[in-house]
Amino acid sequence: MMTEAPTTTNEAAVITQESAKADVTSTETGKNQQVADATTVGSTDGDTKEATKTEEVKAGAPEKYEFKAPEGRNFDNEVINTFSEVAKELNLSQESAQKVLDRVGPKMVERQMAELDAIRKGWIDSSKVDKEFGGDAIDVNMSTAKKALDAFGTPELRTLLNQSGLGNHPEVIRFFFRAGKSLSEDTFVGATNGAGSAKGQPRDFASQASMLYSKQ
């Protein structure tokens, strides 16, 4: 009966060495592939970031901003010019700057209106307690002031006083109150052909207006 010759020690050593070399080669190949993959990913990320930066530059501040105001309102030129300067320094695109303005603008208008309302309320409160026409007799005195407005005021003046709130200002009411008292006391007496008052001043309206607007 024939038997296989036993493997010698030298042959076993050769086989072991060849196997080890194969394992090392496989490991190095895997590492090289990982490095290559990482390099590719890094390169891709770099390209993406660079492209993003390029897009940001392209979408940066325009040569001149063109802002749209809310319907029925207008922007203050000085405020818009200042905002445009800041937006350009920050390199905001037209879209981004408009978005900021849309968010902040209404709050600015709201705050401004609140301040104006507070000022107008202060005028009303001051008028109610004014020593000359306010106090308990204010209703009667306001009727007296209205006589002057009815006599000399125009529709445009009424609109101005109502819309601005100036009709409640103490000094405006004081002016019309004094003018109304003059009317009530019949200070203006018709034409007198140049005749003066007891103090030597002309009493008819035309003569007094002439003196008021004369260059003397």
C-alpha cells in the first residue's frame, strides 16, 4: 500500500510565510482604499464649500437695494438709506435684506405710532387743565374756539388739525379761543372809513389785517 510522503518542516514554513504575506497585502490594500475614499470625500466637501461660498458671493449685496414698502405705507428715505448701508456692509442679498425689513419695519412703525399717540394724549391732558381755557369751563370755551375756526378756518385746515392731532394742542386751542372771544365780544365792528378805536388802533377787520401784514 502506497502512502503520501509527510510534509517537511521547510515546506510548512514556506506555506505559512506565503499566507502571512497575503494577509499583509490585503490589509495594506484595504488601508489604501480607505485613504483614497477619505481623500475623495474631503475633496468633495471642499468643492461643495467652495461652491457654496461662490453662490453666497453671487447672491450678496446688489449695487442698489430696491425695497418694497407695505401696501398703503411709505418708507422714510433717511431710515432706508441707513438700513441700506448696513445691509451692504453685511453683504446681504436683496432677498435677505427685504426679509429683515419686512420683519423689523412693522414693529418700527408700531413703535412710532405709539409714541405719537402718547404725545397727542399729552396735548389733550394739558389742554383739559389749561389755566386760560381748561378746567370746569372747558366745554364752553371750546365752543368759543370753534366760532373762530368756523369763521376763518378752511376745510383743508380742519383736515390738517384732525389728522395731525394738532387740534388738541394747547397753543392751537388758545389761539382759536382768543380769536373766538374777540368775535363774541364784537371787537371787529364793520368798516369805519379809517376810524380808530379808543386807543387809536383800527377796529375793522380789513384795517387790522392790513396792519398785521404790512412791512412796517
